[in-house]
Amino acid sequence: MSKLDLEADESIRMPRMTAADPEGLEYARKGDAVYDRDVRDKHEPQDIGRFVLIDIDSGMYEVDADQIAATHRLLERAPNARIWIRQVGRPYAHRVGYRASMAYLMSTHREAASSC
């Protein structure tokens, strides 16, 4: 399966999770438990920022800078894996939304104040 096949493969679905979704919270709890038990001590600090994909049922995982490559390897080992993704040393894999840095906010504030 090529990278493009994986991206277009409709059979590979990640569950949609919200804060009000008990099943999603349980999914996250299981993934984080495997991370804390099996991944953290083996991969921090040398792999900080790499993706870790965890099958929450078997505890199998793959670590790689390339999320797609790690996905392929994990799915070869566990074709029915329910995958939890995060980055080594971080509580998430991807952030959705905008977060301005303090330096940017301060420079914008100074520019606005100087134009008054």
C-alpha cells in the first residue's frame, strides 16, 4: 500500500472524539496508559517530537518522524489496530487552531500603542 493509498483508504478511520464522549475519553485514557507504561521511558528524550502510534488493544506501537510510515508498520503488525497517535514528549500529535506566541502578541500590542 503506497502513502497515497493509505491517505485515500476509507477503511482506515479514526474515531471522532469530543470532551462529552465517554468512549472517546476511554480511548484516550487507554492510549495514554500504554504511552506512560511502555513508551515514555524508552523514547524520551532521544525521540522528542517523533510520532508514536499505539494500538490501544494490544499495546503494540511504532515510533517514527513520518506518521504515515509508522502507520503502515503498525497496520502490518496489527491490521485491526485501533490507533492512538501522539508525539513523544508531547500530550498530542497535532494541534487544531491558532495560538499566538507571547512575542507576537507583545509586538502587535506595541505597534498598536505606538500608532495612537
